[in-house]
Amino acid sequence: MHKLIAKLAAKFPDLTEKDVSLSTEIIIEAMSARLIGGGRIELRGFGTFRLNFRPAAVSSHLIAHEAPRLPRSPEIIFKPGQVIREIADHEG
């Protein structure tokens, strides 16, 4: 994250690195709250993010005599946008 902040601070010389760092934190906190609240985030051309919960399950790992329950677990789903797909196609 420090590299991102340094690059942004260099691009906007009228802002201090502290200002850029605070702005970045605010943006990430707002994005996190949006995901946790069930929303999705779209960054045009880059892609979309959404939070999905895998349901609780029974483990198939049976070292113990009883199958442990695995709690539901969160996963972030990312769907790349056109810019990222084009870069990946060009690089791949």
C-alpha cells in the first residue's frame, strides 16, 4: 500500500503523503463497508467486487471419529473488467 500512496503523492504534488494516506484509508473503509453490507463495488474498466458466503459444511477430513462442522466462510468474488481482460489477453 505504501507504493500506491507514494505514487499518488508524486502525481499530486499539492497533497502531502499524509493527506493521500488518509484519503486512501477512507476510500478502503467505505469500500469494505459496502461489501460487508451486501453491496458490490464497480471500478469502471477494472472490474467488480462482491462478497459471497460459502455455506457451512461438514468436513470430509475424518481423523477424529466425528466429522467437524466448518463454519460458513466469506470469499470476495472479483470479475475483471474489459481493461484487465485486455491486458491479460495481451500478456498471456
